[in-house]
Amino acid sequence: MAAVGNSVPRKDGIGKATGHAVYADDIVMPGMLHGRTIRSTIPHGRIRSVNVVGDVPGLIVVDHHDIPGRNVVDLIEQDQPFLVERDVRHLAEPILLLAHEDREVVDAVRVEIEYEELEPLFDPERSEGILKSIDIVKGDVEAALADADFIVEGTYRTGHQEHVYIEPNVVVAMPEEDGIAVFGSVQCPFYVLKALKSLLGASAHIRVVQTETGGGFGGKEEYPSMIAGHATLLALKSGRPVKILYDRGEDMIATTKRHPSIVRHRTGVMRDGRIVAMDVDVLLDGGAYSTLSPVVLSRGCIHAAGAYRCDNTRIRGRAVATNTPPNGAFRGFGAPQTEFAVEVHIERIAEELAMDPVSLRELNALRPGDTTATGQVMGTDCSAHMVLEEAVRRTEFRAKREQYRGTNRSIGLALFFHGAGFTGSGERHLNSKARIDLTERGVRIAVGSTEIGQGTRTMHAQIVADALAIPYEDVEVAQPDTTLVADSGPTVASRTCMVVGKILEQCAMEMKDRLGGMSPADYHAKHGGFSVLRKYEPPDWIEWDDHTYRRDAYATYAWGCDVVEIEMDPDTLEVRPVKVTAVQEFGRPIHPALARGQIEGGTAQGLGYALLEHVVMRNGGMANAQLTNYIIPTTLDTPEFDIVMLENPYAGGPFGAKGLGELPIDGPAPAVVNAIRHFGVDLREIPAIPERLVACASR
Amino acid sequence: MRFTLNGVATNVDAHPMSRLLDVVREECQLTGTKEGCGEGECGACTVLVDGDPVCSCLVPLAQVEGAEVVTIEGLGDDHPLQHAFMNEVGAQCGICTPGMIMAALSLEPDASIDDIKVALSGNLCRCTGYSAIYRAIMKARQP
Ligand code: FES
Ligand code: FES
């Protein structure tokens, strides 16, 4: 039986269901110390003095003087220090590290820090610290606006979102004979390796091993490099293994979140509904350091005109610095913010024209042959109309919209898309590799792509099994260890199936040729093992200009249309989702049950983003850093899902697959707010908490 | 402090105010029980005490003196719920899974989907959107 297309048992399923799977906090080593991070208590200023109170026997103390190499977390820019030297740029910034064998002792240590305080800046609209700006220009937007029958303008805002992976961050560092080994809950072991090389110096011997990871969603993309650096410094100083485990509060206060956004639209429309000009301005609050903001902005801008055709488009984007903890990667990576804005704006255009919102979308949605804002020509893998039509038909959207008028029920939709893989020339620069090894029993996959719940091990094994025509059970997957596996690039950007899966498929095909019809076991018995290593070859037609942001931003896009039915409490204005229909096209599902899980889980996160998840910032830090008052969806907040997976195979992906992981989070927020709009509430901001609805309704 | 852990008489020498969660994970080295928040909100630390699901991060050791405590390890490796969670993809990252399964154990065999939702409302899952968890629980009951 073919593995691809069937919901074979997850490789990691039974370990997780029995409690045997080993997460980083489950690791205990002889002589292990517990690390603790002392953080700034002000958002902006200079350190005058740091003083560890009292004499605590056995306490290990590390500050920036203990760093043998460079005091920067090496990412896109080299601006963020592992430990503050003098200048504090945000609340909860790491200053000093402590470790002790007894967790209670280290937790009780008092550290006094004197500061010279400086005026903090929290408002991104007032920031002059530009981390990145982007300009996308197509046609002549001003001329087209001048010729349009109507101009519709609007400003849309989204707040922070906290990842709330249920396993908080944890890393264990252990001195080894000639270097250091790091075990951690990480998405990108090779990012950690790069950061540690800059911390320790290039000649250091470093091994980074990913342990079972209890969720990531982008939250364990870049921040674990910081924690790994801290644990490493403590381990090197003490000569003993050190575990740093964040509790929930520390994890929420100190680590990255989704960038808040302010997006302005000015759109020229003709009387018949044709969109002729789109002028979009995107502002992201990057927080105190650059981290991944430049690339989050990039993806956000490229998706900012939505799934629509428009000959005259200008998208200007800026990510700016403020004195808040840096924002970073979160599933969707800028696109949920800009697609929220454009989809709510499209709904407002329909309202202004007194046009049916589905008809307006049908008229303007991208079709094969149309070009996007960057000038990318859509191929037959463009499915905007397919998902829209199926969602509308299936939910009887138009009839329900009429039927619910004047009741406490409403229905709304959003049409969206998501580019798979790194943006533009990113995949070419990444130069990812994958390797498979012939073993006694079958084949072992050896890549740095991590299993963080989404099913990496399982779908990679399915792809390799079918490409080699061997049973799925004969394929094993190596634990990512940077000294043992190929660097297949980071586990981000919906690229693990489509890009890494593709290299693995090619490795398997090459191995199959070499086996010459023998089974792996027979071949191994006769000739011994061998490995196949291959590099990613992006499709040769991809053209991209990093300076002008023109042409093929992504090799392909996945498409979705979400329809959300909601109920509103007439007294409290609390909104409850009742049903979500998610129609999504992502090439072809390698594992239907895993794919369904990605859609259901991403949709639930999107509903949380839309309705519940409100990060309250006070003095530059998260004031509600607890699960008691930062609310994510529970069973009772999560509605019934109708998931529809449409197929439109993409020739460049393994077995026709595109990327899926992020697509589902782009749709729910605008669909919810569009449903709220049909109650007559002009809301342009998420989360749609009752206080905001009350304010809008009374306006 | 004496109690029964997964059917075995156990005597632990720890402070009576130690969290049951730490005692199980550290003293007894049963790491299948997870910590997601330490504040009683996520349910990842759910164990059974005298048959009832509780958040072990909120229970002081003193409170289980003489009680029967069951953790995920107490189910063995072959429980129908474990197989169903695997087959229905009720576990993605898996960090909530032991707690979910322990909470689901207390459901009546004829529990409706609404009963399941209420029973699991103290167990957070950030990966699945819960539907696959309901499917797993429904499936586990089928003969
Ligand atoms: S760890 Fe006990 S409820 Fe979260
Ligand atoms: S499977 Fe990841 S939190 Fe539930």
C-alpha cells in the first residue's frame, strides 16, 4: 500500500501517547545545575551597577565578561546581545546568569541592579528606528486612484499574539570532552549552532540536539539560540551540565510574540466593483532588536494586497524599533496581519458599493495568468476561485447571510493565500541539503528539519518510502543532531514538506537506482551501507530581485477560504464562534489526518487571535503573562470545524504537495471580523474583545 | 509520605508541601506527566488521585497521603485511548497528551461530545484545535 495519501501511524504517536517521549525537561544529568536569568526591570536605560547579594556557596555567576567570542545572537543582523553590557533596550532583557545545584537556592538569590533610566518609546508610529523598509511598486497607483470612481480608505490594527506552546522553553547544555553539547526544545538546531559559534568562536566544538519539542509555532525559531547561549556559558563556567527552564510567566514576558501591525489601505474601485488601484502602508512593531523583523515584514508586504488582481499597486512597509521585547516568528510570519487588513478592507469596499461581498471577490480574485503585486504570473496552481466557490456553495453563504439578518447570528468569510518556502531568492541562498542512509533494516532519514508536532518525521518517511517503493515501517528518522544530520534549513515557512520533502524524494530516487531492484536489507547484506546526499534545486523559472521586490516571490501558493458563523451575546457583546468551514488547497495532502490537524489547529489559533488573545502591555512588558488572564481557546471556545481539502497538485513539490503549516492561520481573524461587520459593528482591530465592540457599537 | 503510585505502594521522603508534580517527575522519575504552566490552567500535569483527575501542579504531597495516584505510566503501553490518540492524530507535539488521556479516562462510556468538551475544558491543547482529540476518544470506545 502506498504511504503517501494515507493516514499511516505517526512515527512519534505511541511515544507521545504513553508518556515515553523525552522532552528536554525530562533530561536529568549527574551533577546538573539549574540556571536562572536575571533580567532588566526597566524598558530603557543604562546599567550603573550589578550586585549579587550575599555569599551563596556553590553559586555560579556569569555576565558578559565571560563570553569568549562575540556578544551577539547571530541572526540576520548582529544587534542583539546575549547579555546586556551597559544599554538596556527593553524590559526583561538578560543581564546576568546564575546557576546552582539546588533550584530553590538559585531562585532565592537576590540581585540588585542600579540603572540610569532613559525615556522609553513604545509607540511604533513615533519610532524613527527603521529596522527595515520595503517598497513594492506595480503600475501607477496615483494615476489610477485619480481615475477611479470611488476611493475607499481604512486603517486596521492587530495586536501581539503569544505562541503559548504548552511546553515552555527549555535547554540543557553539557560540557563534552572537547566542547559543548546542547539539548533543547528548538525548531532550528542549525540556527542555534550558528549563534553558539559566534558566542564561543568558530573553532569551538558544538553539538546541538533537538529533543522532543512541545510545540513551536515560530516561537522556538530564534529565541532558543539565546537560551542555548546562556546555558552554554553557565555550563562552560561551572564545568557541569546546566538546565535552563523558563516558567510560563518568564516565557511570556521575555520571549518573542507576533508583531503588532497598523496597516492603511487606500483603494480605487470602479462602479462595477473592479479594483483598479491599491495603495497599502504596512507598519510593524519590531521591538527592541531586529531579530527576524526584516523577513517578517517582507512576507507581510508581499501578502498585503491579498489574493486579488490589481494593475496599479503600491505597498510600502516599515518595521520599526520600540523599547519592548523583540517580536519574532509566529506561524504566518507577517501575512496574518496584512491579510487581516486587506480582507476586512475588501468587505468594507463591498459595503460602500452596496455589492455582495462574494461577488466583489469573484470579480477581483486572482486567476491563472493574472499577476500579483510583485508581478508574479499565476500558473494553474492558483486556486483562489476554486476555494471561494466551494466555501460559498458548501455553507450556503448568501442564503445564510440573508437569513441571519437581524438575529444574534452572523456569517463572514475571508479569502486568503500563503506563499510556501522562503521568500524570493531565499531558498537559493539557503542551499538546503538532505541525506538518507541505507541501513541494515532499511533506510534512515538524516535531516535537521525538526518534528515539532506537525508531523515532519511521518511525512518525510512516507515520501521516502514511496519513492523507494519500500514499506513505510522500514524508514526510520534520525534525531536531529547537528553533527550527524544534513542541514536541511530551518523548520519554518511551510517548507518542511514541500522543499525538504522534495530533496528527500530525489535522494530516495537516486538510492533506488543504485539498489538496482534489490531491497535495502538485501543490498546492505551484500554490499554494505551507503548514503545519498542532495541539495535543493529551486525551480529554474524562479526570478527574483531583492532590491526591487519584483517577480516570483514564492515558488507556489496555498489557497484558502474560511467561512465563520458566530453568535453575539446582545448584552455583553461577547462573540462566540459556532462553526468554521475551512476550504483549503495545498497541492495534495501527504498524510490527510496530519493535514487536517494542521488546518484545525491553525484555525483554532486564528480564532484565538481574532477573539480572545489580548496581550496587555504595561511599561513595555506583557502585564498579563499568565494563562489565567491571557486566554487561548479551550474546548469550550473552539467550534465545530468542517475541513475541506481540495487538490491542485504542484509539480515542484513531492507527490504534488505544497506547503500547508501556516496557511490556516491567515483566514479566521478577517472572517470573524467580517461576520461582526454584518451586525453593523464597524470594527477594524483585533482581538475583537467585548470592550472594543462596545466602543465601536456606541460610536 | 506513603501513597500508592500506579498500583505500587510508595514511600517518598519529600517536603509535605512539595508539588505532587515534582514528586512524580523527580523523586519517582515518571516524566510522562508534564508541566505547562504550574498554575492550574493547562492540565498538562493531570493525574488521577483516587480516580479523579487533578492538576498535580496544585496538589501538595501531603494531600495524597494514603491515596491512589495514577499517572500516564500507570496505563501501560497498550491502552485503547493511547492507540486511538496515535491513530487519530490526537497528539501533535504531544505535550498535552498524557494530561488529556488522564482527563479522558473519567468520561462515562456514553459521554456525548458536549460532555467530552466539558470534561476536557481544563486541558489546553495549542496544536490540534481539539477535534482530533474528540475523534480519538470516540474511536477508543468502539469495540
Ligand atoms: S502545569 Fe499544572 S495545570 Fe498547567
Ligand atoms: S498536541 Fe501540542 S499541545 Fe496538544
